Amino acid sequence: MLNSPEAIQPRLANADQTELRNSFEAVQGRLVKGRTPRWGPIAVLFSRITFFMIAQGITWLLLKAFNVPNPSVAVRNWFSVYGTLADLGCLALMFYLTRREGIRLLDLVGFVKKKLKKDLLIGLAVFITLFPIAMFAFGRLALLITYGSVNPEFPEGTFIRTLPLLAVLYSRLLWWPLWSATEEMVYNGYTLPRMAALTKSPWISVVIVSFFYSIQHSFHSIATFQQSAYMFLIFIPLTVGLALVYLKVRRLTPLIFAHWLMDLTNVLFMLKVG
């Protein structure tokens, strides 16, 4: 159980304030004082899917207006472009909520310069170990559960996507740094500490946050129920692992770095000009 605000005052006085502004204990103190709204974590949990579906709908309407063939299929290719609109919506909501708490949006990251080298090494370790285990080892199990085969035929645009040159350049240069950082801020930076303060249990919070973190991937390229279920299942070990790392280090820097490597791999190998 989390400590009371009074019990953690000596710790707050003697520790690095950059890290502690978004610590579980500091968030709990602001929750008790009413500076952290109880509806905030719930709103942020749902914001990612909500803003993403709005952005996807706008893109579908534009493709239809420009008479693009099969806009419901074509819209899947543009995920790494219109996804930025979802990022901006989530960042705007978290900016409002953090200002209300009296902290900065960047305090969710907990960046500490003297720990940068350590954080980069942790992030690299997460990428090397957790990413392949989740995507490849557990991915085969997820395929068997959802498709009954490890080599199913996926709908067009599910993974390998084709975009015009400028859209590919945007995706490879600008989309992934913002997308990765925003996802980590939404789920582990903002929601996890505040959900822990509400539930009084970091472990219950990991389950809740990881569920939403995983299921939002089901909306990235909506095609079939099987494909959506597969996208949900494959991300469960990854999102749980990222949350557990955050519980240990209490900083987002290593998670953002690891996530950058994951999404950079995505745009380099699963996106082509066409």
C-alpha cells in the first residue's frame, strides 16, 4: 500500500525533486488535496482510443472525398500520419491536467541528466529482451489462440503499409519520436501513478493500465475481429513488462528510449513507398 502524504515528507525533502514530482507518493498527496482530479486517470486511459478513432474517421472521410479506392482499406496505410493527431489530443489533455496539479507536462518523464547513461542502458536492455519475447515468442502463441495457425493470412495494410514518399518521410523522421513518447506518458507516466493512488495498489493499476495500453493497438488497423484480438493479445506481455520496469525505476526515460527503438524498427522495415 502507498504511504500517507505525511509519512513521505522526509523522503521528499531529501530526494531528487525532478523524479519525485511524479512519484506515486507525490501524486497521492496531490490527490488527497484535490489537485489531482479523480476522473483524470480514467479520462486519459480512454483518450488514446478516442482521439485515435476521431483521427482515423477524419482520414477516412478525406480519402473518400478524394475518391481513393477502398478507403476503409487505404486508411490503414496512413496510421503513422494521422496518429499524430491522436498524440496532440492526448498531450493537450495531459497538459491541462498536469497544470491543474501544479506540475509540468515534462515532469511525467522524470528525466534526470545524471542518470541518462543508466536509463539508456536500461532502455536498450528492455528493447533487446522484452521486445522480441513479446513480439515473436508470445506472438506465435497469440496467433495460435486467435487464428489457429502461426502463418495466417492477414488483411491488406495490417503490417506492411504503402504510402507516398512524403508520408513515408514524415513517418520515418517525425511520427515515431512523438508517438512513442506520448504513449509512455499517457499510460505509464500519467495514468499508472495516479491509478495507483486511486486504487492504493500498484499491481491492480498495472493490470488496468496494461489492459488499455494493449487494447488500443486493436484500433490501429481495424479489419477483422480476429486481427483485433491478435493485436490485443500480442501486446499484453510488452505493456505489462513496461509497467513493471516503470515501477522499478520510476522514470520514463528508459521506456521512451526502448519504445523509440521499437517504433523506429517498425517504420524502417514495415513501411514502403508506393
